Amino acid sequence: MKFYVGVIIVTFLLITGCTQNDIQTIEGKINDVNKKEQSFVVYVGDTLTNKQRETMDFEENEKIIEAFLVETTKDTVIKGELDSFNDLKMEQKVSIEIKGNYEKELVTTGALFEDHEKLPSYQTEKITVIPYSKQDIVSEMTVDKDKYGLYIYNPKPNENGGYSPPDTHENVPFQRVVMKHSNSEVKNTKELLGLFEDSPTYIVTDDKGILFKANNEKELDAFIETLAKQETD
């Protein structure tokens, strides 16, 4: 009888020991780096729709974001695109190995951007910095079904030195019009999207991906006219 009890106890200890040492891998994007504390915040995802995100249609105290604080130690290994904590930057994609159980926990925008002490925290022994793919970039540019997105990379300033987007047709439902400069070394946007040199790049997207790309505004106007006809047919 004692033999069987001993077997049961040993088996239980082996099982619980394995559970405690289980390693979970969580992927996300760096949202903030604290070099003094050797820690950083990882944004995993949120519960918002594209429309809520565009219109900021949520309450400040709503728990809508999955995020956590990563604490490193002198033994933490960093590999992939980088191998040093000091080289970590915002928006970099990372894979974090966590010992034990990772529990998905939603937090507020305040916790994500300011009150980091309210974030769940985990220590890690291994961080992998993952390069962006073209699909990663394109997926961030997609919009809701039956809507369109217009992206102007490296726009030229107008006569007053400011920037203004091209005219869009009233019958074309553009959900998003974005003007930006392709200076993100983290995402490597210029190479992945094949942006044009010394001229703006105009890209139109839908819910599936890129529909149109050109460096000529007249070509963009013609494409928008085509979309307008499709919308009214």
C-alpha cells in the first residue's frame, strides 16, 4: 500500500513540476521601452473594430487592450533581428518566452501608455525580435468590407509648405486617408511595399489588401473615378 501511495505522490510531483516549467510563447509589438528598468511593454491586441479605432469610440476606463510588462534579467537572451536590449524600439515585433502560465488580461489605454504598474508583468529568459513581412504591413492598411483606404507615402508639400491629401470622390467610401513619410526602419516599409524613389507613392486598399499603387496623382484620380463608377452602377 505504501508503495502505491509513493508512486502516486511522485507522479503528482512530476506532473506539477512540468506544469510550472512549461514555456509559453506570446507574440506582440513593443509599445514602450524603459532602459533604466530594463523592461518594456508588449501590446498583443485589442477588442476594437476598425471603426472604433478610427473614431476613438471607446471609454478611457474600458478594458479593451491585451498587453503586459516584460521584465528582463542579466540572463535574458535576445535574438533575431537584434541581440541587445538597448537596440529595442517601439513597434518592433517580438516573441516572448514565459515560464509558467500566461493569462490573457485586458487593460485600459491608460495602463498601456502611462500606468505601467497596472499591467500584468512577466519575467522572460528569451526574446526573439521578428522582422516585419509585407503581409504584416498590408494587413495594417486594410479597412472594413465595402470601404477603401488611401495611403500617400512621402507626399510633396503644397505652396504653403503644408501637406494636403488629393481630392477624393464623394461616391467612394474612403474609411481612412493617411499621409506619412516612410522613415520607419523598424517596419522596413519602403522596401517591403516597393515605394517609389523621389516621388510620392499612392496606395489604395480594401478589406483584402492592395488594389492600386502608383506615383502619379493623375493615375490615382483615374482609379478613383473607376471606383466611383463601380459604386454607382
